[in-house]
Amino acid sequence: MTSADVHDVRDPELPGRLLTVERDTLVPLLRTRPDEDFTRRTAACPGWSVRDVLAHCSAALTRVVENRLEEGVFSPESNDRDIAERAGWSNARIVDELERAMTEAGPVIAKAGGALDGVGLGEWVHAGDVREALGEPGAYAGAGLPDALALLAWLTSERRHVPLQADLDDVDEPLRLGDPLAPRPPARYIGDATTLVRLYSGRPAAGASYELAGAEPAELNIFG
């Protein structure tokens, strides 16, 4: 299967695999950072610190593991309550919860038939938000990027998103995203994979070098 075709078949293990790869990269990094780094503000999530993003991620994945997905879950109000519930926790305890949840959520997401696949991608993107706030290179890259691109292609196809062909500087085969049966012609993206991730996740891409024809950047945001 080429990267152009990854949206044709759901891989139920993909979100869990992405979370595992990210766990093995992010958690060791977090355990080396001093407490003051957890207070840094994040550009992608206005009003949230690194600690807030991590608390949100650990809470969201714990909800998935414990099947606590009541109406309104993951709304801004629900997210704020989850963060507030962890206000008295140490940074180490939040990282511990995140590590457990990233380990245990994969099988649950796999069995959900695709309904929770977006959670896996969202948590990976938030890990990039944290890396960027900490000044780490390759915020939305790393070992998980190929799985993230495959999951992005699947999700945009399932959600009948804007069709787009991405000719990526750092990937051999073109990547097709969005609704393959859409009546409009596919938009065209030329640039690197991390900038594509930024556009699809609504993250700042100022200063990045890329070409986008046939769609506006705001149309690509799957989390908007």
C-alpha cells in the first residue's frame, strides 16, 4: 500500500501505535525537565501552560480507558474541569497518569470502530504543542510522524473533509487526504509534512515555506 492509498482501509491498531511511540519519546523528556518548564505558555493552546496541556491529555485518555465519555466530554468546559481537578497534583503525578493512559488507551480505541481514532491523533498533536513550548526541535515530527500522517489521511476521508493531494518534500509518495468522492477537484499542497500537520491541526504555520492551491488554510483544520 502506498501512502496515497492509506485512507482506503482503517488500521485499528494505528492510534494505539502512535500513542505508544509518542509515550516513549515524550515521557522521558518530561521527566528530565524542571518544574518551572511546566509553567511555560503554549502558542497553540492560548491560556494553557505545558502543565495544562499535559493534564488535559492525561485526563482525556484516562476517560477513554475508563469509558467515561458522557455527553459534552472534551468540550472546553469539560476540559477546564479536568484540568482543575488536577490542580493539586504534582507534575510527576500528571506525567505518571499520562504514561499509563497512553499505554492503555490503544486497545480501547481499536475496539471503538473508529469513533475514537481522532483522540489518538489529537494527543499526538498536543505532544507537539508541548515540545514546541519547551523549545524542542521537530515539534510535530519525530518517529510518530508516518503513523500520524496515515491516521490524518484516514480521518479526513471518513469525515468527508476537503479533498487534497499533498506532495511532501520528505515523503516519497504523494498523500491523498479528504473525501475521495467529493465533487470539487482536489486542492494541492507542496511542502514538508510537519507544516501540513500544523495546517490540519490549526497550529501556527507563520514563516513556513509551502504552497497551497484550491483551498484556504482554515478549510483544512480538522479540530476547528
